[in-house]
Amino acid sequence: MNYVVAGYSIVLSILFLYGVQLAWRRRRWTRLVARVEASHAAVGDGGAGAAVDVPAE
Amino acid sequence: MTTITPDTSPTTPGAGPSTPDAEPTRSALPTSLAQSTRMVWTTRIVGLTAAVSVGFTVWLGLWVTPPDKVQGDLVRLVYIHPGVAWVALYLAFGLAAVSSLLYLWPRTRSFFWDRLAAAAVEVGVVFNICTLISGSIWGRPTWGVWWAWDARLTLTAVLLVLFLGYLALRRIPAEPEVRAKRCAFAALFAAVDIPLVHFSVDWWKTLHQGATVLNANLSPTIHGSMAWTLLLGFIALTLVFVWMLLVRYRIGVLEDFLGTGELEVAILERQAEGAGATPTAGSGDGAAEVAR
């Protein structure tokens, strides 16, 4: 039974930790986009649909 | 300055590609996805259902179902091992292959398929790791070894390495179209291993047992509460996959909008945090700041 418990624990832990990491990444990116959009609005840029500039390397 | 004009191609998973023959371009602002109430609630409901069904599977698998006549309690691992393998090999990597094919097909070419493939591969790699670990833990008391160079085990490990290579390929800096195209070819190349894994137990003499449910006669050799628990395990892990895919796809949309360069993102974060700061990455004219 030890192998069974170990198998369930490891597999479910991996899935849980990956799920938590996904949720954290989504929240981080969503907040970042929201901040950028808010800044866009502040400068009256419009944002969506506009041509965007990529800085030269 | 290089200028990229965002297109109007759809960014939501349910929207599908835009017009046929449309050239792939960077996505428009993903606010429709990020702020879509329906999308948020769909993701939450799928996640909640997945968590509940996984809980039921564990309860049935560990406490309700009887031990097997031959395997004893080890049969309980069978309620999750085939489920994670099903998700990794067939759902995730199969979806990645189909999405990659649709990206390469000129009439359906859209970054939607590229992002979907990338999301499916990342989630699939996690499930593939779970497959190898749970199989190894089952194999130790059953076969006496943690690992055997058996055809199915080896080909499953090869599949993991191939799709890890796919993820590495995505991180190599390149133009979006170039990256998407070469990743699509890589996914199709890796997907050749999927039927090899599936039929390995029929084509070669292997330690791994043959198909229990989807065998040649389509006559499952498992029954009673064990069969129902196995079925619930498949459904639960499929729901977990769907939830992870939805979340990972959204991350992909947001990453594509802002660019995934860590330095650029860090700069943007600092600029956005600054009170009244203009979040440009060097453009100097207040325009948007998609990097990379």
C-alpha cells in the first residue's frame, strides 16, 4: 500500500503544483497587461489595434 | 524602430481562426480574453468540476474499490496511471499535432493554432512525467525494477524528450512566424512517436501489459466498481487537462501581447509600477511596447 500512497501523492502533488504555478503566471500576466493598458489610457494612446513600436536592438 | 501592426485575428480559444488565407500576425490586445466574464467562469467551473472529480476518484480508488485478486492493492494505481497517460499521449500531444498541422495548412493558418499547440505541449509534458513516475512506482513491486528498457516505456520516455525539445525550441528567439512554423514541424515530427507508443505492446514483446479497455475486441477486461473508478479517473484527469489548457492558453495570449523577453517584461513592470510613468520600452513617443 506504501507504493500506492506514494504514487497518488507524487502524481497529485505534481499536478497541483503545476496548477498553482499556472494560476500564478496567469495572474501576473493579467495584472501586467492591465497596468500597461491603464498607462496607455493615461497618455491617450488607444493601445489596441494601433501600430506598436518595437525598440531596435 | 520596427513596427508590428496587430491584426484582428481571434485570440480566444473558442473563436477559431479568422479568415482563410489570413497571414499569421501578432495578436491584438488580449483584453477581450483577459476580461471575458464568460471565459473566466468557464475556466472556474471546469476547474471546480475537475477538483471534485479528482477527489471522488481518489476516494473510490483508495477506500471504496476492492483489492485485485492478483495485484492486490497495487491495482489502485491503475485508476490514475492510464488516465494521465491518456491525457499526455492522446489528448495533449494529439491536440498539439493537429493544431500544428492546422497552423501549417495555409487555409487555416493562425496564431491561435500555434498558441494552442504550445499550451497543449506544456501541459502534456507534465502529464507525461506523471505517466512515467506512476508507471515506475507500479513497476517496482510488480516487475521488481523501477525501470526497464521495455518498448512502451522507452518510447514514452522518447516522447517526453521530443516534446521537451519542442519547448526548448519555442524559447529560441525568432520572429513569431518563424518560431511558429519550426515548432509546428517539430511537433509533427515528435507526434510520429504517438502511434509507436500505442501499438508497441502489440508489435513487440513487452513487459507492459496490453490494452485493457481499448483492446482489439473492444471488450474491456475490467469490470464492476473497478471499471467505473477507472472511467471516472479518465474523466477527472481530462477535466484537469482542459482547465490547465484554458489557463495556459490565456497566458500564451498575454505573453504574445507583451512579449516574453524577461528583460523587457521586467522593464515594463517597473515602468508600470512607477506613478504616472509612461510604459514604453524605449519608443519615446508613448506608443505601445510589444517587445521581441
